Amino acid sequence: MMFSYLVKHRRPIVVSIHVVLIILANYCAFLLRFDGSIDRADFQIFYQALPWLVVIRIATFALFRLHQGLWRYAGIWDLSKIVQACVISTVLFAISVRDVFPVEHYPISIYFLDAIVLLTLMGGARLVRRFYHELGYFERGKRVLLYGAGDAGEMIVRDMKHNPYYSYEPVGFVDDDSAKVGHRVHGIPVLGSHVELPWIIERTLPQEILIAMPSATPETLRTIVGRLEDFKIPIRTLPNLRNLLDGHIDLTQIRDLELEDLLARPKIELDNAPVRSLVAGKRILVTGGAGSVGSELCRQLVSFGPATVLACDRSENGLFLLQQEFAGTEAQRQLVPIIADVTDMPRMCSIMSEWSPPLVFYAAAYTHVPLMQDNPCEAVKNNVVGTRVVIDCAIQTGVERLIFISTDKAVNPTSIMGATKRVAELLVQARAHGHRSHLVCVRFGNVLGSNGSVIPEFLRQVKSGGPLTVTHPEIRRYFMLIPEAVQLVLHAAASGYSGSIYVLEMGEQIRIVDMARNLVRLAGFVPDVEIPIKFIGLRPGEKLFEELVGEDESARPSGLQGILQVESRANTCRVAMDSLEALEAAATAGEADTTLRMLHDIVPTFQMPGPPQPSVFAAPWLRPEDSDTGDPSDAYGQHRTETRLVPQTT
């Protein structure tokens, strides 16, 4: 109740405090001038001039609105206004004493002493309020150690100390700039560099580490995460400066450090003008529209102002969730969910005839490698027959452009899923000429966070306490972010030539075991100690390393950043078309052995799966450094070309 009363009557209270400080400052000035002993005559001078001094100063303070500022946020701006108000009111008072209401024998030194004392009292009063506010802050919340004592760190600490609604307590800085070590930022010490991390963490006992380096590269972030590997402390960070509108940073922008922050490849940013020109005002069909890539395609397409985006999928639940995501937005009227199976030719032709979409994105596919190993006929029916059906319908209905989304697993495939996607690529190339429809293939690798991909599985395993299961310590994969992959697909669609295959550049392949360990660190645990990493043995159907270009292919620049054009050195398309009917017939009849033989005939690099092989691991928890041979390739069988990470998708 007292607090609400003070807030309600804040301005009169502030003015009263100013009056008291003005009187006190003037009295102290007289005491200083006369060595602490004011005689009757000098006190009479003080008493005679004091009312005019109070009136002039209060009027001047009102002009500078000193009664309106919040003292707990007082800073340089407030101090400058106090100085200006004191100087101007002192000058006005001196003129008044001499010419308006003369006060005889008023000491000149009093003007200066009074101004100095008043500045000290008024600035001190505000600092006391701010100091009291910040005293209430200490020990009130989560202890945070900041990595980086630059401008971002300064802004964050300032926001922590000024805002009572955030329960954070900065306990120190870590910075590798030796010039900053030993100094303080808003009273928070820069304790040392990464070399002193064990000592710093033992001394400060942080509950969270904040990487306050918005301009840090993924390489720098990986280095920092590696240094923090031995400490069971959650790690958080700030947005990249490119993602900040004005460079201002505050506590609301703190977020969890994510795996994508550690990707070695920089994010790709392209000119969207060609895509907007391709998409704006048109009807667009997206098959597999409820999947990870298909749904992101729908999201990005609506941002370019299409007339309609037809999200086609046989998953009613996936389409419902996508529809709900758009509900209540301006894009709701642009999205039209359609339930259909891409292998149903009458249905697909009916959809294309009714809507006449000039642009089709083919993202429908079975992508889970182990499931397709056990179901080769279904893989062919969906990935091959579905592709043929959609292409034939597109050609019949006069679709202007069809973009088929493929995978790096189609290159020299060792899995049934990869082989079926390679057959689909050959099908696209074979049908690309002799009509007005423009057919293009785009390959990319694994997509971080997609349905059934490794990241959600790792997160589930971390949540359950581990272990994280990896098949091989040297298994590597290309990874992309879903929005990035879709952005590049759109640009390939806008610029690609019919019959061409385009490959998205994805940087270096990432070791899955490194990804697993980084996820454990980001969750605040110590990998191999609190959360074990378990190698479960190799599985058929997966490569140890992925490839982007096949043995009979070559790649050259496409003219677009992040995209290469693949050229085939062998004419395999005709062979594929001659054998396609027999392949489809075998798959439809459920003849798995015949289906596999036909896949091998069409894609000679595809090796048919053999009987299961015993694991090469003497013990699944054995780590490379534990090998008796001292050679991890011997211990883990790196000579093998097949492996699998559970689960995996494109």
C-alpha cells in the first residue's frame, strides 16, 4: 500500500526532495565558505537569499524535467541534464542577487560551492536509488557466466541489472582478450580466458553459460562448446547479428544454443527476385506437402504471393496440422490441402486438370532407409511409380515446370531407397524432352530436424538418459537446414534447364558421433560420462560417406551460389525406360527378388542386399582409443562402405 501511494504521488515527493537538497546544498556551501562557523550576519544573508534560490532552481529544474526521470535508471543523460540545470539556475540566481533583489555582501564563492555541492547531492541521490535497486538484484536468480566481454556482453549485463523482471545474476566474464582480464563491466569482473575455465567455474558456480558473441562463427562456437565439454552446465547464446534488426541486444533474445549454430557451412543467402517472378500469382502443387521438406516448401512459397498452394499428401493428420498452422493468418486462403496418393493416376490427373498448376514440386517419397530395405516392392511403387504418374499427368495437363526433389543417397546407391530415387532421376531425365513441360531434379542430403531424422532421435535418447546410439565412429553425412534446402530448391526451380540434375552444396560432411556429443553438451551433460555414446554396429544399406556426384557424372558451376549442375557421361536414361515397365510389374506383383534384380539392371552401381553380417564390434561400447591395435580403422571396420544411423532421412 505504501509503495502504491509513493508511485501515485511521485512527482510532488521528487520536487520536495529537490527543495530539501537545494536548501542543504546552500547551507553546506556557507559552512564550507566560513570554515564551519556561520555568524549572525552571514546567516542573515543566507536566510534572505534562500527563497529566491529555491524558486529559481525549482523553476529551472522543471524546464529540464528533472522531476520526471526514473531514478533507478539514472545514467549519463540524467547527469548532463542536472549539470545544465544547476549551471543555468546558478547564473540566473547570481544575476537576480545583483540586479533584481539585491542582497548585500553575498559571497561570490558561494555560487560555485553551492553548485558543486548541489550537483553532488542530486547525482548522489539518484545513484543511491540505483544502488539500492541493484542491491535487490544480487543473489536473486540464476547465476550466469558470460563468455565474451564485448558490446553484447555489456548490453546483456546492463539489462540484467536494470530489469527486475528477469531472474539472472551475472557472476563474471570469460574473455580471451588479455587486455580485458582484470577489468570490470558494470561491476562484473572479467575473470580470465578459456585457460582458466576450470578455476573460474569452480569459483563462480554458474548455473548457465551464455555465449555473448553474436558475430561468432560456427567454428568459434564449436571450439567454445569443446572447451566446456567437461562441465555439466547448459549453454545458451544470442542471435547472429545478421538476424538483429538494429544491433540492440537484450535478455529477451537469449536462446538455447542449437546444433545448427555449430554447422561448419555458412548460411546461404540468395536473391529472391527470380523465385518471386516464378511464383507470384500462380497456382502451385506440392506433393508430399505434409512432410518436412514439403511443408517448408508451402511455408516459403506463400511468402512469394502465389494465387494458391496445393498441399497434396495422403497423410490426413499431417495436412491437418499444416492447415492449423496457417489458420488465422493471411496465408490461410492461399493454402489448399488435398488428400491424394501420387501413385493414383486418375486422381493426380484430375487434380492437375481441375487446378491447372503451372508449377509442381515433387517432394513425396519413402525416405527411411532401413524400412525400404525390408520393403523393396513398396519402395518402388511409391518412389518410382509415383514419380512416373505425376510426370505423365504433368505432361498431359501442360504443367510448365516440375521440380523433382532427390537425395544424395541416389548417387552410387547402396540402399534400396537410394536406388529407387536414382531410377526416378533417370525417369525425369528421360521424359524431359519432346514437350513443353520443363522437368528438373534437385539433390540434397540429410535435413536437420526433419521427420524421423537423427536429431529428434538423439534428443529423445538424451531425455531418457541415454545412451545415444551411433553405428560407427566415422560415419559422416551432409546436413542442411530445412529452410536452406527449400530456398535452394526454389532457386534451382527458377533457373534450371529441363532434364538437368542440380546438386546443393552442403559444405563438409559431419561426423555423426561429433553431432551426438555436441547435443549432449548442449543439453548440459558430459558426453561419455553422464550420457554414454554407444556404437551398435553397421547395418546394410547405408554408406560410410555420402556422395554428391556419381561415377558416370561430373559437376560444374550452375551460375547460382550454392548450386552445382550435374552432367551424365553415360546415356543410361534409355536403358531405364526400357526396363521401367518390367520393374513396376514386379513391384506391383510383390516379387521382391525380381524387383531387386531389375533395380540392379537399371542402376548397376546398386549392390543387392545380402544376408545380415555379424557386427564388427567386439563390444558395442568400445571407443576408438580403446582398440588394442591402436588403429581405429581396424577396430571399427572402416573398410566397409555401409552403415546406418537410427533413424535417417533425406
